[in-house]
Amino acid sequence: MRLLIIGSLNGQIGAASRIAMQRGAKVTHADGISQGLEVMRSGQGADLVMVDVSNNVAKLIDAIKAERINLPVVACGIETSPAAAVAAIKAGAKEYVPLPPDAELIAAVLEAVAAEQDTLIYEDPAMGKAVEMAKKVAGSQASVLITGESGTGKELIARLLHRNSPRKDKAFVAVNCAAIPGELLESELFGHEKGSFTGAVARRIGKFEESSGGTLLLDEIGEMDLRLQAKLLRAVQEREINRVGSNNSIKVDVR
């Protein structure tokens, strides 16, 4: 679990970080929303964001959605601020954690987020066979093609593969290729250099680099432009990418 804490948590940042780390989380801290977004863009990634309600929670959640970053946000604030708690939940925060932090409550939030991401419930024997097959191949370095109708649990199978692999302590990154406009998808996957196109005001790390050392799930690859599929094939086969606007090859260790 990678936890990104944004803000001072009313002076309780140290206590909250220690509690999270004792529960096995890797903690990164950002002073404000802008720095927090930079952490996410840099490739360090996060599985959960914990934000002080003294920050603009709605602005943070809107920015995360605009950046096409899919992760839950938990708001934190002093216990006597019910209005702030309600506002944070209405803005889209998953939970509200009162401060000073309680060890059991922090642990419960971390466990709930992990469970929400990883729960796989099934009755059909065919799914049982798929689960067993996934566990068998999880230890290999091979890329895996997961097929199935929408809603049948393809991402959960991918998370199961990751959780049972030697990469389990590294990042799991999911990208819905159909949800990203074609002209932006190349930059989303491979990153870009500053000035490589209109609006590229800074270098950005792509999903391949962000997930290096871990697992990358590419959902709906059939919707991808054929030219981009060719570049993707090279990345999968050679474990090597080029950012948009650069001729330099970058090695990536990603499944």
C-alpha cells in the first residue's frame, strides 16, 4: 500500500505517518495539492491519498479526475469540524478520518481500501479455474492476456496476478485505454518531454515508467489506434519505450 499524505494533518502528520508505516504502508508527504499532483505525475504513484481538509478537497479530486488518475481520497480534519467532513464527502472523498489519528481507525481505512481493490467473489466453477490458472502463472514474468465480457472481473484477476507475484510490493497501475482520447493515449502510456506538443509544459512520466518494477493493466486495448498498438507491442516485447518527443530509449521492468 502506497499512501500519499497531503497537508499537515493539523500538526499530526508524524503520528499518522508512523501509524500507516507500522501497518505496512509506504508513505509519501506533500505540503499541498500542487506538490501532491507532482508526486503522482512523477511516477512515484499512490494507492490512497489522505488529505487535510484545510486544503480544497473538491479541487484535489477534480484535478485527479482531470489527470485520469484513479485512486481513492480520504479526508482528515479535527474532530470538531462536522461541516468540513460533510463537504469533503460531498466532494467525493471516500471517508473522513478525525484527528488526532487513531491507530485502529487508520488501520481499518487502509484495510478497507485494499479489500475494495482486491475482493474477488465468485461461484461459477469456470471462474474458479481462471483463478487457479492465474495463481499458477503469477510467479512468471510473462505478459498475460485476460479476456472476458464487461463486468466479469478482468481487473480483479489482474490484481490477483499481481498480488501473487514477486512484484506484489511494487506498483499496480491500471489504464482504461478506451476512456482516454486517442491523441492523448500515447503520452499517457509512454510519457512526454517538455515542449513535445502544445500544452506539454513539463516532462511527464508515463504509465510504463510509473509501473516499472510492478504490473501494468491495459484495459480495452482493442480500442487503441493500430499505429499505437505497434508501439505498444515493442514496449511489451522489448521492455523498452520512448517518451513522446524523445529519441532516447528507456528500459522498463514491467509486466
